[in-house]
Amino acid sequence: MVVHGLGEVQSPAGCVLHAVAEEGVPTRVIAEAIGRGLGVPVVSVPTDEAFDHFNWLGAFFGADAPASNTVTGELLGWAPTHPGLIADLDEGHYFRRVTGNPVAIMA
């Protein structure tokens, strides 16, 4: 059973569960992996310019809010079995090139 099903059955009401393989992956590292997958350069945007550059989504990029699977594991006896985020992105399953132009897709 996946975390979603286990959480509905075994966790207390209002409990926050995270099904992440690792915690605290920096946004820069995620962006670099996506850039590699798309074949495009990645540039740094200063935190104080993130909102102007990314609009409302910019607030999330500067937040220090790592997710942890500790509570999920303790409550549900669950542990991640799939690759971590960066290893998964580096597999290339989320990206394809169409007529030479990089395009991101959700698998």
C-alpha cells in the first residue's frame, strides 16, 4: 500500500505526512537537475528578486521549509524505496526534446 492509503487508514486526523526520500534538497540543486534534463542553463536569482522573477511562486523558492519523512516512517512503518528526487530527475523520464527544443513533461 502506498503512503496515501496507509495515511488514510493508520494516521491520526490532521497529521501531516511527507513521502520524501530525502530532506532539505536545495532549490538550486533541483533547478540544476531540471536544467540538465532540459539541456538549458540555470542561473541564480537572488532571494530578494525571486518574487519579481517568478511572481507568486518566488515565495516558495526562498523559504527554508524542508520536508522530512520521519513522522511518516514512525506512524506508518514506511520507508522510501524509490530513487531520491535528484536521481529520479537525472533518469530523464520527465523530459523529452521535441524538434530540438527542450520541453518538460510530467510522466
